[in-house]
Amino acid sequence: MSINKFDKHIREKLAAHEVAPRPLVWENIETQLASSAKSQYRWLAGLLFVVVIAGATYYFTSMGSSTSPEAFPSSSSSDLQQQPNQTAMISTGEESTSENPQSVTQVEQLNSQSSIDQATEFAIAENTLSDQSDKMQKSQGETSFSAGLTKAQEAANYDNASGSTYSPRAESGPSAQNNSKATTEQADRMLTETDQTAAKPSFSSSENQSATVSEMQNTTAPENQSATVSNKEIADDDSPPLVQRAWENKQQFEAASVLTTDGKMHSPVQAAAFLTLEERQRKALNEFDICDVLFPSIEDCPKFGDRRRRYQIDAYSQVGMLFSHLTNNDLDVEVNSYLNQRRSTEVPTWYVGFGLRLSTQWTNGISLRGGLQVSESQIRVEYLDETQRQTTVNVSIDTLVDQDGNTTVVWDTISIIETGVETRQFHNTFTQIDIPLTVGYTFFGPRYDVEVNAGVMFNLLFQRSGRVFAPEDNAFYELGRTGAARGTQPYRSELGISLVTSVALNYRLSPQFSVFVEPQLRYFVDPVSPSSYALQENWFMGSLMLGGRYAF
Amino acid sequence: MLSEEDIIAGCKKKRAEAQQALYDRYSGKMFALCLRYAKHRAEAEDVLQEGFIKVFDKIKTFRGDGSFEGWIRRIMVHTAIKYYHKASRKNEAIGWESLPDSPMKPEVYGQLDADQILDMIQDLPEGYRLVFNLHALEGYKHKEIADMLEIGESTSRSQLTKARSMLQKMIEKMFTIVL
């Protein structure tokens, strides 16, 4: 029996042969299909998460900017808004002082009776004060102030004539009665006179203060929480405007009140009431902080608008390598020869790019970075062209002289055609524009910072030029802007999402300027080839970024 | 009952009923194919499962140029080859001595049924089995088989010859016992 007949017989016997698999196989397939469908949604959910984070960051960032102070860089109305319970204490103290001279005890009594509702009233009072304080800033130099401004002026309470010391703690103590009554008018006067009196208040510990202050500290405050105005510095000609000084005094006063409030003057229940107040106010002011949500374990989450963040602009260039991995797309085994041909002829080479990046960085090290990046990568194609022909033409010219001396010129042309193999080389170039969006964490050093970043890149544009073997006939076809001019598209028109991670070493030249070097890895989530293409091509990039940074 | 076009269209839209109809229609034939390539039934089931997942995943690329069954069959074959590579059994020693050619009478084959042939194919050493399946039953050329299995073309030829000899020997032995 011949080989062909043997094979044919076996083939015929098995042609219609069927064996039923166990039902378990279909159940497994169903499960796998369901999970693959879910994984597609997982990417969508991831993308949605990034968009939401980016949107929330932009929203809260812009909101934080709107509350940034203008008049006083170091202490401002926005700072006042950040300390609602502190301001509430001022209001409480002032109210109790005006109604009853025994303010320390009565503040405690008032607070002991306070409730969340009262705290809310404090918040209202604080907002009023804040608004009025803003007005004060605007009307600096004018002679009239609103009634609420008097409260801020009280914070600037000092006795220029007698040179006595001032303590914010005395605001609610017995001696504060005199201060608050006697000096409010003086403060009004002083504030309206602006530059006429160049008094500069300063603050020191209570150990150096008068007996009155010490007495107050014994009753109400820790030793290091009082503030005083020293006569020595009153006559400083270079002092800032009086309103600003008053504002600074007020800030100091608020700081002292906070410390007193926090576990000193209030019972836990009252403290909780104030916490509730703070939360309420934060919500009311929309000062919801994303850091609290993302990193609840971090106690020092900076708050938007409190100047504990900064912006950075990075300009960088990058060089690196493109890595490409070609595989059979599992569609057809005949593709293997084409796969081998592509693998043997294509060598990914360099990758260069440049970009701009805007970052928001908080003092706890967390940063969000976004920008625009333009890059170009190349794949070198080197192949043996077996169709080369070399033609050599030999021309011989002979001059024949006969016996008579006549000359005859004889031309002879010999063409030699040689076929051979020539190594040919060209480059395929790929240009990309991407939007990087990363979250980072910075380990701060004295001059060096180490940053770890991770995130995604969204491809906006993908252009390619060059030539590629077509699987249909193994001939070269030009790559246009939208892919091969003929045949199946070897590259997608956009590259989708890629994952990036980097570690940067940042060296600060000055508080504003720094330079950094940042190795980066980038992996394209989806193949760069379309799913219908015979081969699947995956890209991976490694690069080194070098750049400069301006922080503000 | 869904037509083949309806099944393809439904599977492209990832409809569960179309996917099940496709599986019901072709799973028997494809499992028989997988059994020929696999070492045992459990391995064949794995190949079948992986192959159908690929079919459902890649069905949007099927343009209808050729036979749909042929397209599924190629995917199954390729999956089986991939499975073979993944299991790293390609270096398994084949070491089968050359068997003398023992011509058999044609009527002997007529008495064999498909299950018996399948059993004998499964008993072949892995390298022989793959080459015999690919060349004798699927029609691939030795160059293609060499690319697929990452072996030399001459190795493919020699393994095919040895596979045939071994099968003939098995058949002969079986009928000797029966007789």
C-alpha cells in the first residue's frame, strides 16, 4: 500500500469523526468569556478613575486659588478662613469680655454651655469677621472702619503711651478688660492714623512679660502662648503699615486661642463640638481636600488654599530605546514565515522626545503632574534584496589598419549582467504626541529630592512614515499617515493608553529653579498593530529624561 | 436553528446564544482534532477550551473569505502547537528506531474504525504525532511544519516516515492479536 493511500485512508476515517467533550469545557469557556468582558470594563473604570481624579484636582485647585490672599502674602483672609474654630474663639472671648468683665471664667462657662448650635453661631461670627477683615484690607488708609473691624483692631491692642505689654490671653482676663475697653479706641485711632505712628508689635514668650501677663497665663494659657508688644520696637521706621501689623497681631492672637481651645479650655464634648464646627465650615467653604480622601492615614494633609502646596513647570527632553515584540496573532499558522521575516529584518532603535509638564506638589510630598509630550522613535529595517542586478558593459574599440594603410575602427560592446544580493536599509519613523498624567511622591532632601511617579499617557497623535513588508505578497509598501498604502494596516491610527513609571532625582539650584534626571519606563497597554492584522506588535520604551524645573 | 451566517454575526456581537450555537456545532469535530494532537483527554480539553476562546475573541477578524470550519480548524491546530511549545516537550527524545516497511492489505484498513485509529495516533510519540497530524491529516508542507515546530525540515520528514511505520506496525499488531 502506498504512502499516499495510507494517509488518505486514515484521513477519510477521521474526516467526519466527532467526539463530544464534557459539559465542563463549555462551562469553563462561558466563565472565561464573562471574565474577559469584565476586564474590558476594568480598563474603562481605571480610565474613568483617572479622569475623575484629574477633574477633581483641577476643580479644587482652581477653587483654592480663588481664595488665595492678595494683600498680605504671609497672613490673609484666606488664612483666617482656614482656622474657623480659632476665630470663633476670638468672637467668643470678645463677646464675653464686652458683656462681663470676668471673662476668663465666663468664657469657660459660656463654652461649657456651648453646643453645636452655638458653634455654628461662632462660625457665622467668624465669617462676618472674615468679611469685615477683608473690607479692612481694602479700606486701608481710609478713616472709617466697620464695626466688625474693631474686633480685628482689638487684636492689635497695645498701649503706645505707657509701653505696657500686651497679651492676647489678657483679652479675656481681668486686665484685658482695661485693655479691651481702653485700647480699642486707641487702636481705632492708631489704625486710622496709619503711618503717623510707626509702632511695630512683636511677640515673645511670657517669661519676659509683665506680671499681668504672667497672671493671665497662670489662669488660662500655656506659658509660650502669649503675645506681647514691646516698646523697643514701636519706633521702627521700617515697620509695615499699621493695618498689616494689626492683622499680624490678630493672627498671633488666633494662634494662641487655638492652642488654648484645643484641650485647655474646653471639655472633650465641647472640643468635639468645635471639631464638628470645623467640619461644617470646611464643607460650607467647599474646602474638601482630596488628600484626605486618597491618603486618610496622613495627618498632615495639606489643605487647598493654605499655601502648603506649590506649582512646578518642567521642561525636559528625553532619549531612550524602543523595544518591539512581534508575535503571531493566533489567526493562522501560515503567518509564521511572515513573522520570521519581520523579526529578522526589523530592529527598533532610538527614541527621543521633549515635553512640558505642570505639577502641583504639596508639602507632604504628593504631587499630580500633567503635560504634553512629543516624541519620535525609529525602527531600522535591514533586508537582503535578492533582486539586484549589476550590468557591466565592456566596450572595446579596435582600430584595424590594412596593407594600404586604411584604418577601420571596430566597436564591440559586451554587456555582462550579474544577479546578486544586496543589503538594503531604511528607517521607519513614528511620531507621537501624548498627554502624560501621573501621581507622584517626593522624598525631600536638603538639596536633592527623589520623586517616584506613576500614571498613564493618553495618545493624541500617531504618525508613521517608511515602508513595511505586506503579509499578502511579502513586498514593501509605503507607510502613509494612516498606515500602509495597500493591504492590511500594520499599525493602528492611535496608540491608546500606555502606563508610565519613573524615578526622578531633582537637584535644587535655588528655591525656584532645579534640574532633574528621570529614568522612565513606558508600556503600551494595547498592541500597536490592529487586531485584524496578521501579527501582533507590542511596544515598550525605556528613556532617560533630563530637564529643568521652575517652582512657584 | 441558526445558520452559519447568523452564528458568525451573533458571535461578532458577543451574543451568548450565538456563541453556544457555534460551540455546539463545531465542538465535536474540534475535540476529535484536539485529541489527535494531545497526549491525553484532559490536555485535549484544555486545547479545545483555549481554542474556542480564541475563536470568540478573533471572530471579528473573520472576513468570510474561506471556509469558517477551516478557519476554526486552523486556530485549533495552532493552539495545539502553542500548547505543545508551552509544555516544553519539544525536546522530548523521540528515539524511535527505524521500522521495516510492512505493506498491509487495503482491506485491513476497512476494518478499522475512527476511534481505533485515534487511539493509535494518540499512542504515537509526541513528535511523530504532531508531524503526522500536520502533514498527513491537515496537509501542511514540511517547511511549514518545520517553522511551526521549530525543527529542521529533514527532521519533519524523518519523523513522518517513522510515524507512518509505527502506525502500520500498530495496526498489524492489532490484527495479529485479533486473528
